Amino acid sequence: MVSGHGAPLRIGVLGCGGIAMRRMLPAMARTPVVEIAAVASRDKARAEAAAERFDADAVHGYERLLARDDIAAVYVPLPPSLHAPWTARALERGKHALVEKPMVTGAQEARKLAGLAERGRLVLMESFMFLHHSQHATVTGLLTRGDIGELRGVSAEFGFPPLPSQDIRYRPELGGGSLLDAGVYTLRVTQLLLGGSLSVIGATLDMDDETGVDVAGDALLRGMSGVTSHVSFGLRHSYRSAYTLWGGTGRITLNRAFAPPPDHRPVLRIERQDHVEELTLPADDQFANIAARFVSLVKGDGNPAAERTAAVRQAELVDSVRAAALRKADPAGPGGAP
């Protein structure tokens, strides 16, 4: 965590997306090391409304924001297909970039952005907020300590009920679909838990004929040690946000794993042959934490190369799931049951 020394990092925001307005910008506003300097939108009224809320400058158009010399970094919460082109422009302008997940829609884009950031000595960070919640350190600590014996397998699920039909998740040209929206969380937590490189053994994607996007999917991954992870995701489920570690002597399950609010106290369930234990963990603010971590990297505390490498590896894994996937038609469509 950044100590708050020096002036706050002046950040410009490219877009007024839902995650930005609901979660990230309020978190930045309560983070002393961040100053929301300007908010840009193609819609002038939206930019003005957002800027007024966060005491920032309103900018009509993204290029105008990138042209400002008083902004050192940008936060990019645009639709997924717009992340790569606008992040590239930001990096070319010498701005550090915190980019909403998925940072890109394909690995080729990720490699290009990583190259731009490396050449410009800039921070490029994919905004997987959940990685910055302390609950996951507790899980990995229990695993390292041997509380459930040798790890034998992992499962991860993230899904939620159908959204309104006009939602961008049902628009392929904007990078819609369940893999890029929900599946990426399950892939990223598998990287966290298994470490190293992962291979995709098999996958399925349920395609909606009406919209052309995947609305559900599964994948089987294998780590270098031979441990496997089964991940499931979708846009037509009852809500679930969880993962389970299955060991030789027990299991650890964490619910609300990916998007807990700042006041949520996680409950970690540990099951053994003759004993079940529930640990109530402290609340934590993963949104403020990632904002502060981004600032610390910009100020030279940490290894930006690791963030670039993780983003490229994540994009390559998404591409591998796509390449391996058996696709099947989904008769329900975005509206639910036929």
C-alpha cells in the first residue's frame, strides 16, 4: 500500500462505464494518493455529470483528455473492444494506464500494449480488483501451511442472471460474451492458485444465435504440477462468485470471491473429514487497494514488468480457451428460458 508521500497521482478517466461510476471512481475518491483530475466522455452531458460528482474537470472526447500535460495516468473503463486502441494512444502519449478487465480481447493486442509500456517505461496494469483483497492471501496461506494437505484440484465459478437485452455484454463488436466478462475472473484466480503456466485441456462455449456471443462456458485447465482446475461461467445463472480448493485432507471454499463490497466480511469455510470450520475474515476494500497499488507502481515501488507479463499471460489463456472450445447453440438466448 502506498504511504501517501508526495503529491497525489493525477488520473484522467476515459469513459463513464458502470464499473467506473459504481465502484472504481468512488474508491479513487477516497484514496488519498489519487486525484481524479478529469473525466472524459463522447457524451458531453455524461462527462459533466460524472465530473461534478467527483470534483473533476469534464472533457468532451477522449483525445482531448490524452492531450493534457497535467495528467500522468489514465483509467480506462470503456467497453472491452475499445480498451486496446485507447490504451495504446494513452501509452503513446506517455500516460500510465490502469485498464478495466479484460484489458484486451486477444493476446496479440496484449503483447502490443506490453511492448509500448516497456519502451515508454510506463505502468500498464489490468484492473483485476479481486487480487488485491486480503481474503486470497489468507487462502493461499492456509494452503501453504498444509491445512488441507496436498492440493489435488481447484474449481471456480462466476455467473449471474440474464441482463437486459441491450446490455453491451450481448454485443460482440464491443467485446461481449461471458468468457470476457465473467470467465476471465475464473481463469485469473486459477493462475493465482496454481501459479506458473497453464494449459487448456478442453472447453465449451454456449453460443446465443440471436446475439452471436457466448452466454456460458466451462474449461478444464492443468498446471505445471499436474493439478487441474475446472472453471464455469455464464450470463444465465443464479448468482455465484466462488472458488474451492480440494486437498488431500480437506477443502477450502470462499464465496463472494470476486466482487465483495468494502464492508463485506468474508466467510472462509474449511471442511475436513470430521470437522467443519468457518473463519470470518476482516472486511477489505479491493477497489481502493488496487488504485493505491497502481500509484505505488507509478512512483517506483514494485515491478511493473510483472503486471505486463500477467496481462499478456491472461490474454493468451483466454485465446487458448477459445481455440479449444466446443461450441454449442444456446436455445434460451439472452432473455432466459425459451
